[in-house]
Amino acid sequence: IMSQIPSLVRGLATAALLLNTLPTSTAFSTMTMSTGTTPVSSGTTLARKTSRLPTPPRIKQTQNWREAQDLSQQFTKNYKVANDQDRTTVAIIGGGLSGLACAKYLSDAGHEATVYEARNVLGGKVSAWQDDDGDWIETGLHIFFGAYPNMMNLFEELDIEDRLQWKPHQMTFAMADQPGQFTSFQFPAGVPAPFNMAAAILTNTEMLTLEEKIRMVPGLLPMLLEGQSFIDAQDELSVQEFMQKYGMPERINDEIFIAMGKALDFIDPDQLSMSVILTAMNRFINEADGSQTAFLDGNQPDRLCEPILQHVRARGGQVQTGTPIVEINVNDEDHTIQSLTTADGRTIEADYYVSAMPVDVLKRLIPKPWSTLPYFRQLDELEGIPVINIQLWFDRKLQAVDGLCFSRSPLLSVYADMSVCCEEYASDTNSMLELVFAPCSTDAGADRNWMAASDEDIVQATLEELARLFPQEIILDNDNNNKNSG
């Protein structure tokens, strides 16, 4: 598995800074942009209804979907417990989606799975919790693509597909040279892949010229003809090196690839393996509804994690939160796992053990006898990329796009107005922007280490960038350096 991860940038985000309030000393004028001072409580009954399109039918007609469905069915069938002697106990370290899904499928097959989560909330990188005002604070801005067959299959098996709010099939970008304006690549309905993406690209005349679109073809055509073998061969090339190799104009990087790189891996393209970009593009090009996106219709703990938790418990499994694993104990003879030790000193033994931890946590728990083995030495090459998630509450309604937006900003990656995109956060009078601040470390391409900055500095920089992108709605008050919406 490690060898399949692109070598130029490996790993997922391992840090998130959640910002929901400014200090009480920060003043706003009558036309206020607030960050938590006038929240729309998640428990409030809201009159506004957000859009909810049906599940795109073609996502269940792809080869990737069929493979995901078959793997799920095969696992349950091949590992089904026939009698008590077949039943095994499995300790799963980590209560994120991977750990919960692991417990779900093991429980389906009749095994006794127990999830041990260090924190008091489930979900890992999709976790969330409520603040004192009752607002949900999310670890990150999350959407679901049609090209997520395993995830879509999980939603279907849990009978919660109706909790996905599908949005119009388009990719929307803020116009960097036209503040306050947006442009979209709109995928025509009913057109098969790859012609629907070709139509989306050709009919948009605001971002790339026809010449620039044609000059993309030499680099992308081999991806269509050769598939994954060509993609894997580009692993050692950064996005910029790939563009130079195939003669792509720099404006393609400025208009498209910077936004994609920051959205996919929170990093600038000169440090990102082109295989990351090509892998995503290949799925989007070859699956008619692969790039269509959906939002969860509410907070992740209730709308996604809880159904998995109840499913596991109903089949004899367990999920324990607030249970950090601090040591993996191995046998002296063959260095196989003997047991786990929890932070409160308990010893956990099982027939099998599964790591569903982030790589930075796994690195700290690797037993010393394993650390020199070639397989585990590969962990040294995995580096997490920090990312900051920001939520800003406004006391009035902003101009909004119903879906994910690529900001094309030096500081901001993607964002969404959750009061428009998500049913639970819906409001006719307020907006809640959820934004991804990236890159946020110098190693990832930022001009400073934003992870070490204060919350106030990060919020201030975000507001200044929003004022630049949307000057008609968010205005800088040069007298007191406050931001006002209006």
C-alpha cells in the first residue's frame, strides 16, 4: 500500500485548526460580520429548505461501483461466521470512517469487533462537536463525489442515501480577475463520459482560451488511452514539471491546477505529484457522474457516524470513545502482537488487530522491533500536510453558490456557504461560510507558518482575502481594520 502513494507528497492532512469565534474585544459596526456572536442554532427550526437532487443514477452503473459492491458482498460471504469456533475478536484502533467501516463489515460477517477511539468524538477527519451556542464545529469541509464508490456503497447499505444532498453537476470557480463573479464548468445531463466533461470544458469561455484547451490535450490524451499505467509513471513529476514536459501554458496552472492541488492535498502544485491530479481527473473523465458532488444534510456525528455505530452495536460489536491506545505490545519470539495498552493502564487482547489511525499517530506507536523492518521503514517517507478549517457566521445573507466553490485564492482553497448547501444549517437571513485555509505551512508552499499563527491573525487574513474576492459584500474598514458585510 505504501508504494502506491505518490512520492512527492504523501499522506493526508494531519492537523486542523478550528476557528469559530473572535475575541469579545473585537468590535463590529451595525452592519456586522460575526463569527459566532449571532449564530443560527443547529437546534432551531428553519423555514428555508435547501436543494436536494436525486442520487445520480449512473454512479451505480460504473465498473468501480460494481467492484465496490462485489468486495462488500464477498467480504461478508467469505468471512461469514458459520459457528462459534469461526468467530474472532478484532481490536480496531481508531474511530474514524475507516475504523467504523471496518467494524461494520466485520460485524456483518458475525465477528466481534471493538473500536477504540482516543477522543470523545467519532469520525476522525469527519468528526464534529457542538460549541456552547449549540453550533456544530466541523473538522473540515466535506463533500462526497460520485466517484467515491466505496462510500456510496456504504450509504446504500446503511439505508441513509437520502442524507446526501446532491448538487447541480458543475465545478464553480471564483473569478480572480473579476471580484465577486463566478464561472462554472457545467456538465450536460444525459451525455455519457468522457463527452460530458469535454462539453463542460469547451462551453466555458471565461477561464481558458481555445488554444489553451487544445494545448492540454497532449498531456491528457495518454491518460485516456493508457489509463493507470500512464498515471503511475508520472509519480516523480510535479505538476509544474509535467506541464513543462508536455508544453502546457502556465495559465493552465494558474487557472486550474493550483485550485485542484490545494483542494486535493492542501499543497501548491510545484510540490505535488502529477499522479495525484491525474488520478482524480481520470475518474472524473471516465465516470459520467463522477465529479458531481453531494453534501451531508447535517452534522456528521448524527447523520453518518451514528448509523454506523448503531449498526455495529446491533450485531454485537462495541465502540469505545475516550480510550487512547498508548502501546502495541509484541511477543519476544516472533514480534507478533501480544496485546494493546490503553492510557488508563488496561490490557486489551484480541485475535486480530487493525490500525485505522492517521499515519502520524501510527508512527508514534510502532513497536521498536518493527521499526527496522523494510515494510515499516516506509512510514518514514510519509509526511502529513497541515490544513486549517475555518467557519465564519454572518449576521446577514451573502451572495451564495449552491455547492462547492474553488476560491483560486493564495490563502483559501475551497469553501461553501453551508446555509445554502446543507439542510441543518439552512437560513434565509444568515450565512455560514466554511473555508479550507491552505497551504498553511512553508513546506506546503505558504509564505509563513500559519499553523503557528494566532486564531485572530488567521481570521483576519481570511477576512481580508474574502474582502478582496467579494468587495461588494465584505468591506474593509481602514479606520479600525474591521470587516463589515453589506
